[in-house]
Amino acid sequence: MPGAFWGAGGSVLIALVAAAAERRRQRRRDPDRVGWVDWRAVQLFGLVGALILVSVALNG
């Protein structure tokens, strides 16, 4: 299933973007500015999605 591998790659890309955004959020100048996106959760869901899609691709 090549589509599942493409989906896993997209999920990893989302996780990498979320990691970069979380790093940027942690290093901001004004710590009182609150963001509305929980980047750690986005990163977690991206990685879990990638693991599930790779499993489906290898077993399906």
C-alpha cells in the first residue's frame, strides 16, 4: 500500500513542523503571550498517526 507510506510521510512532516513551532514558542521574547495551538499534542498525534500508517502499510 504505497498510499499508507505517503500518509506516514505526511504525518512525520506534520510532527516535524509541530516540533519546530514548539521550539519557537518556547524561545519567544514575551512569555506572557499565550498561543492557542498545543504543539506538543499536534506532534504526538502526527507521530502516532505515522506509526499506525506504517503498520497498516507493512501488514496490509
